[in-house]
Amino acid sequence: MKAPLLRSNDAVIAGVCAGLAAHLGISIRATRIGMAALCLAGGAGVLLYGWLWLLVPTTEERRRRGTSSPGLRLGTTGLAGAAVDTAPEVTARARAGRREALIGAALLVVAAAFVAQQLGASIQWGWVLPVGAVAVGAVLAWSQIDESRRAGLMDRAGAIQAGGMARLILGLVLVMVGVLIMVSGSISWSLTWSTLLATGAVLGGVGLVLAPWALKFWKDLEAERAGRIRETERAEIAAHLHDSVLQTLALIQNRAGSEHDVVRLARAQERELRSWLYADTARQTGNFADRIKAVAAEIEDSYGHPVDVVSVGDIPMSPRQEVMAQAAREAVLNAAKHAGGTISVYLEAGPFGSEVFVRDRGRGFDVDAVPADRMGIRESLYNRMQRHGGTVIIRSSTEGTEVKLRMPEEKSGEPRG
Amino acid sequence: MAEEISVVVVDDHAIFRSGLRADLDHRITVLAEAATVEEAIAAIHQHRPRVVLLDVHLPGGIGGGGAEVIAGCTQLLGATSFLALSVSDSAEDVVTVIRAGARGYVTKTISGTEISAAVFRVASGDAVFSPRLAGFVLDAFGTAAVASVDSELDRLSARELEVMRLIARGYSYKEVARELFISIKTVETHVSAVLRKLQLSSRHELTRWAAERRLL
């Protein structure tokens, strides 16, 4: 198997020749002489050297990336194979010599150009300036990014795959060509189409280069936002549990002696947690059923007797239903005060109006024997309901009491008064 | 009511299982306990209990909880009845487990006496409706006895509606019977009929209603 094409640590400039020699299986000296000769042939060697320098990873870079990604493939040259083990101290040395190497390379390029002109090649200096500017700019920009980020950029641009690499290079070439045409286009300003072509090429090139990055960037942003939302939700749940459940548990430990308090706390917490877990916020309408549930919860909290509410249907609040809710509150309150135990509340509501049944398992009382001066039942229930067109039926026996409240809703056509 | 009744208790909380075991009537024998869907299916097949006390939310299996256990024991459904227990009031949970084949549904907060009574009732082939389940039924089938619905399965008779309303109001079966001047046996028949309708009805309101409650 051939040695993979990697920039060697045994470097004069950047280890390109040594790496190439190892890869091709010829002597380093021969490679360097060949490269120098190429440099003299119109600067081809310089181009080749620069190209390899940019694109061929060092053994160090390769080792770092080797296990996870398949490595840089240069067309059919083939870079496959296992990562090569190297001594780690070499990169530092290579980096120290990099600035000198760059200056040297620049000088070499200039020298090569002069030599080429001496040999008779006609160099259009008008072209050299923009090409040089673009090249220097690219090198500067590239060297500003640290190695890992550079690898990341290559990864993101898809430059690891041959297709992505081709797209990247094509894009860059288009950008450069566009820039060159624009710069040198000063000679032929009149030719509008060439300017348009140049602009198109520039835009196309930039788009081609940036599209995958932009896409990747967008995806990263989306992923991060989703993560943030999850994090916020988690924090919200944690905060809620802390404020409610943990506080209640602490309270319960404090009041462990009082069974009544413990039951009351547990009930209230259960109700609160339940509404938080199962209630649909969209359904919390402030309608009649919610109002009755709130009333039940309030009395349950004050008296410590469980109040179970079963509701069927719902109706928007209206002045009449407000009266109904107050009457229902009075009925539940009476049950909690006088009967105790579990109180069942059943409400049914719809376009017809509402019905509420409040049932307890107390000892019961004689409805007719309630003295007329007892304000509770007479005023709060009978009179109040009757004033607004509702009815009250109380049935009581030794097995408990049931209060049945009914409040018809106004017909929509009926005049209000 | 005098005979011994064998049960398997399925719940993922050991504290709840032991508490329930202690609370149950002395005529009820706990054959085994299980904490996951797989354990439950294995234990039920091994012990063949008369009644399974089944938590709606269970770990294991494909995440189907109590309904998955019932689905895994379909060939035993004649000999074994399932009574669903839950802390959840969500309509979705209740309706799912009932439609899977449970004979009743009670919340975990009810007393040992009540739960024992529910076990006896389920063991004798009747259905157990808590006030809340009755409320769900009324909500799903509508509170008016509509005659214009296609299938008999898709509506409740006037009598069944009355029974459901009374149960939702907190009446016991006995009290319902006295209120309507019918026998307890008749009440049980009505409740079983409602349970069957709840299980078999393809009434689109039922599914839509459950879906709405869950999704909103």
C-alpha cells in the first residue's frame, strides 16, 4: 500500500516535497529538484506547491482527525489508509517556520515571475496584481482561523467529500474569475455584458460556496433553539415542583401530628398538581364549570373535607349563573360545616341552563324544621335562587342530604330586564 | 358474596401495593403482585385470578400501561375480570382502559372498604362506575336521550341516562335502586349495558371527544 499523501514533518518549507516523495516512493532530493525546476517553468511549481500546501493535511492534522472522518481525498490521487503515527513535537516546529516560509514563497513567486519574463514569457502585470491580492487575501483569511475551526469549515462545506470539494473549488474559482474580470474590465467598460457576466459569476460563486454553510448554520440555530426550549420547560417544571410539591411535603412533615392538617394539605396539593398536569389551558375559560370547581376547592381548603366535582357540559358565565355559583357555594359550605365527610358535587350545564347537585353523607336534618330566622338556607338558597328564576330542592334523610339547584338560562330572544 | 375471591395486584408502586393488600377485605386473597406490564401478563397467566386490580399507568411493554396488560390477556377475559385503578382523572386514560376491556374504574383515593366492594362487584360480573366515570359517559354520549342516532350502541336509553346521572351525583347502586324504584340487579344490568356501549360504540363523538380532551 502506498503511503498516504501527507505533508511531512521533515520540512524545508512546508513538508510538501517530502510528503510527495514518500507518497510517490521516490527520493526527497529528486522531488525537491523537480519542484524547483517546475518553479522555473513559468511558476508552475510554485502553483503546485501552494496548492498542495493548502490542501494536503499535515500528519498531525490527519492524526487528529483520522479516526472519525475518512480524510481529505484529492480526486483520484487517493488518500485512503490508516492514519500515520507521528511525533507530536513536529507541528510546533513546522508552525514556527511558517511565517518565513510564507515570505519565502512570496519572494519565490516574484522571482519566478521575473525569471519567466527574462526567458521571454510575456507576463501581463495587470493580471498579477489582482491575482496576488486575491491569493494573499485568501491566505490571510484562512490563516486567521485556527486549525480545528478550519477542519470544521471544511467539514461543513462538505469539502471532505470529493463532490463538496469540487463545489468549493469551483465556487472559489468563479469568485476569483469574477473579481478579475471586474478589475481588468476597466479596459472594456463599454462591454456591459461582460460586467453582467462577471457579477453573475461572482454571485453564483459566492452562493455556491456559502449555501451549504448557511444551511448548516441554520440547522445549528434550530437545534440550539429547540434545546433552549426544552431547557426552559425543564426549568419551569422544576420551579413548579419546588414551589408546590416540595413546599407541601415540608409542611406535611411539620404538621405530621395533625391528621386533619395533613389530609387537607395533601388534598390541596393533589388538586393543584392535578389541574397543572391534566387541565388544558385552552379549556380554562372562566366558564361555569371552572367557577364551581374553584368554589369547591376553596371550601375544601378551608374545611378539610374532600369535595369531588364531576362536571358534564359547560356554559359561559352570566349574571344568573353567577347567582347559581353563589348558591352552590352556600350549599357546599353547609355540607362541609354540618355533615363533613366526602361531598359530591355534580354539575350539568348546557344551553338550557345549569343544574348542580350537592350531596353529603351526614346525619341529615329536617328541612321543614329549620327555623325561619336561619338566614343560611332561607336567604342564601331559596330566596336568592327564586329571585332569579331558579329552583331549590333539598332532600335530607339519615343517610345524607342532597341539595338540587337548577337555574335556567335566559333564552337568547327573551328581552333582558 | 361469601366466597373467596382471588386477585392479582398490578401497580408499579410497592408502597401502594402493600397498602392495598392490607386494606382489602379478608375474603379477598392476593395471589401475586406485579409491577410491570410483562410481570403482570406472566403473573395473570400463571395464577389465573378472578379479578385483577390494575393500575392504568405501568412501566414496561410498549408503553401501553394497563390497557396493554388487558390486551395481553384477552383469552382469559371470560374467567378474569379487570378493575382499573388510577390516580389520573384524565378522560383519555379512563376511556382507553375501559375500551380495552376493564370492567370498572375507580380512583386510588377510595377506601379499602369501597375497593373491596368494587372487587366483589366486578367478580360477580357487574361493572363498577365511579361518579367521575359516569360523568365521562354522560359527557361523551350526551345528556339527552336522542332517538335519531343510527346504532343502538351509540346512545343511552332514558333509563340508563337516569342511572348514570345518579351515579355521577354520588349515589351508590343501592341508593340508585331505591331512588328509581327498581332492584339493585336492574341497576347492575343498566350499568353493564352502559359499559358495553362504552366499549363497543363507534360513536364518533366518543373518539372525537377523547381526542379533543387529550390534544387541547
